[in-house]
Amino acid sequence: MKHKLLKNLFILLVFFFLYLPIIVLIIYSFNSSSMNILFENFTFKWYIELFKNNDLIMSFVNTLIVALTSTIISTIIGTISAYGLYKFDFPLKKLINSLIYIPIVIPEIVLGISLLSIYTLMKLELGMFTIILSHIAFSIPFVIVSVRSALSSETVYYEEAAKDLGASNFKIFKDIILPVIMPGVVSGAILAFTLSLDDVVISYFTAGPGSNTLPLYIYSMIKTGITPDVNALTTIMLTITFITLTSIAVIQSRKIRKRI
Amino acid sequence: MEKKVLVKLENVSKSFGSVEVIKNISLDIYEGEFLTLLGPSGCGKTTILRMISGLDDVTTGKVYIDDKDMTNVDATKREVNTIFQNLALFPKMTTKENISFGLKMKKVDKAEIDKRVDEVIKLVKLQGFEDRYPSELSGGQQQRVAIARSIIMNPKVLLLDESLCSLDLKLKKDMQIELKRLQKKLGITFIYVTHAQDEALSMSDRIAIINNGAIEQLDTPSNIYKYPKTLFVADFIGEANIINAKVLEVGDNEIKVSMLQDHVVDIKADSIFEKNQELKLVIRPENVRISKNELANGIKGSINDITYSGDSTKLLVNIPGSIDIKVCINDDNKYVYNDEVYVKFDSNYIIPLRK
């Protein structure tokens, strides 16, 4: 009994530690005081204020554009690359396989500087385009790794069976392989999306005028002080994320139940 | 009526890198027959199958299916289907989707597909399981989906790659009967790959024994069992006593040999042996006569081991100063450990083989 009590207490503490900052943030988004120190009165004013703050809204929209485009493109490229690296044999395959991990382990700041110097060298004007390009670049390895984990030796058998039944390579990929590796593709895409959503370092180096993203905007506020409308925005973002994830989970569990 | 050759392998070899796994095989497979490629694992039998289906290329030689040269034709275009060892049912498709996949790829129209799927589902007795996923089916049901998925294509040849290996004994026996029934009903040529000799013997019209990438012997099951042509075949198919012997005299259709320490027997011999030649004699355990009473020209020994297996009992008779002789009898309880017995070989059942 005592053992079980300790176990539950431990779990409680872990969750407390993980979620306390978020709870505080949500509470303070309803705080009438403009300082994030004392809670005065309950108010919706920051939510109203939020929609008046054009810079904040713009940066949020930018962030969404960057995250969505880079996620879609990097997921497509990453999935095809993972499949190609898995299916075909070619010289230097082993080397390329290990090179994939380098962008993952390399410090972001190094990646940021190198991307900046390449854009300068190519005389690319810094802006949304360069941010998206950079986000695609650092997301691809994550997608590849995630998709690759979903490709097992079983996949070869499915492929051969489909070939035996007369399926073209495109059909094999679309009808057989893609459904099998879908969990890997989805988790790769989610990973890419969240990485892009909160990236500060690489965006900092590759952003230009008018292409401020939300993380950059918040980061720049540190000098002047963070206003509670940011709290309000993050609360909205949290709510959206929460609803999306819960509905995905509900849909999936319904699907499973339907099969049984 | 002359039998039509449906699949013809002509001097086919296959190498993976520098390793030659198939060594110059030629094989004719007739229309409507059940041919089994039997051999130990790693002998190349699956590779032969994959070269017929087109999933592997031949290194040299030709593959003909229905008189057409298919050597360089892609697997997708061959009228041949395979039931894979691991079945390879598409996990994200239901029974119905799995079965109709091949016809969809052929762009057969929907009404026709539905009709044929219904027929095939009835044929393999999968009614009521149409909308289940492979993970929700039992081993036997999965097996039937795999069979249905292939036979719906009306292939000229159905290739089965160790397809029953993963099933338990009871299910395996049921599926054997079911496969045989389907084969007779559909008249499709079956090429079956297995390392299980009991499956090969019970199901096939002909068996090709494969060893080290070459065909050791190709014949009907009973001929292969009764008249093995090589030591490998004798040893691989069924149980066998393999005894060293030496030719004493050569006569017409008969030779006199000495074995088991100067025991002399006359045996029929088709092939030509020379005097003083060393040879091996193959005797099936069920063809060894055994008795507690002295047998004329019998060899004395003692029971060394008794293995009861329901329908028969296997005895191991120790001949002093020689090898143990395997004997198979139908009645049990007759012998106990260390009993003194006499064994005798009927000269009609002794198969002489060159060393």
C-alpha cells in the first residue's frame, strides 16, 4: 500500500513539474496586471489586446506559413528519401546513411551560420523564402529517421507480393508501402511541424525584414518585457494543439474499436 | 495423350556475386501437375521458384512459360502467382481488398471483380471474413486469403514457397488436403517448394530433389522413395540404413556383395559394378526383417533403443562391431531393451549405390 502511494506521489510530482509552467502561463493570460508577477483581477483584456497587436498577429501568421509549407515539403522529400535509401543499393549508401544524422546532432547555431553564409554567397535575399528553405533543410533528416523506423524487412515481402500480382512501382508505393509506413510519416511530419514552430536560432540567422516569426518576436520582447498578450496567444495555441491531438487520439481509438 | 510442357527451365544458372547458387538446371514442368522442389534449406529451391516468378533474374539460361520466352519479362507481366512463405498479406487491407488487389491492378471492371471475389471467397471458405484485416484472422484463415489472392488471377502456374511451414501439424494436414483439392479442381500447375519430405511425398505428382543448386533426382514420390538414385536422396527421403559393402562377384543383373563383417548377400543391380568395388547399400527400416528366433542367413544383434510413435515402433539394433541398424515395425510391446534379436535384409529391397 505504502509502496503504491509513493509511486503515485512520484508520478504526480513529475507531472506537476512538467505542467506547472504551462498552468501558470494560462492563469496569467487572464491577469489584469501587465506584470507577470502578481495576479490581480480576472480579465479577457489581453485576448482583445492581442487582436489589436498587428505585429504579433503578423508574426504568428508568418510562423504558421513557415511551419506548414516546410512540414509539407520536408515530409514529402523525407519520405521519398527514406524509401529510396531503404530500397536501393548504390555506392556510398552507408556513408549517406550516416550523414543523415549530422544535421540532427550538429548545434543549431552552426547550421544557422552556415545557412546564412550560403544564402549570402548565393545572393539570396533574406526573408520568408530563406526561412522556409532553412526549416525544410533541418526537418528532412528528422522525417527520414522517423519514416525509416517504420520500414521493416516485412516491407520487402509486401512489395514482392504486390509485384507478383502485377502492381507497378508507383502503385506499390501508393497502395502498399505508404499505408504501412503512415505512422512513421505522420510522426515525422508532427516532429517537423513542432521543430519549425518553435525554432529561434536558425530563423534568427535566416530571417529578413518583414519575415519575423512568433518565436523571434517573443525573443525580441525580452529586451522590452513580455506583454501578457503573448500569454493569451500561447494559451490559444495550446488550446488548438490540445483539441487537435485529442481528436486524433479519439478518431484512432474509434478506428481500432471498429476493427474489433 | 502427350503432356504439355508449361514451364521449361533451360540450362538455368544463378549467381549472387561470386557464389553460384543454381548450377545449370534444366527442368520441364507439365500442365496441371503438382511438382515439388524438395531439398534442405539453402539448397536453392526458393531461388528456382523466384526465377520462375520473375522476382529474381537468371544469370544464364532461359525460362519458358507456355512456350513463350519469359527470361527477360518482368514479374508483373508473367502469368504466374506466388504464395509466399510469410504470406505477405497487405496489413492495411481487408480480406476482400487483399484478394481483389491483383484484379484492380489489371484494371478489370468493378462488377467483374466483385463477382470473382465472391466466387473465390466461397472456394476457399472465407465467407463472413471479407471485411477483416489480416491481423484479425487465424493462421489458417490468413493462409486461405493468400491462396485466394493468388488463384483469383487465374495464373497458369501457382508457385508455393514453403507455404504451409508456419502452420501447426493439424492445420497443416487440413491445408494439404485443401490445396490438393483446389489443384485438382482448378487444374492449375502447382510448383511447391518445401524442406518437409512428408509434405512432398503426400502431395506431389513428381518431386525434384534439389541439393547444392542442382537436381539430384526427378521422379514420382514412390519411385524416389523406392529407388533413390543417389546417397543424398536415399538419406534425405525417409529413414534409411546406409551400409558400406564390397562387390565379391558380378553376375547378370545380380551382384554378390559382402557387408557388415563378411555377411554375404546377392542383390539385383541395374547399374554396372566391378569386382572389388566399394559401394553403399540402402535399406529402408520397414524392409528389415526382425525376429527373436534365429533367421536363416540372419545377423545377430541386440535392441539398443526403442521409439514408439503411435502407428509404428522404431527399433535400433546394435550389431556387435558394426553400425546400428534402424528397424521399423508395426506392432509394439514385442521387444524390450537389450533383447537378443536377428535381423535379415530381403535382397529385393536392397538398393546398391556407388560411393
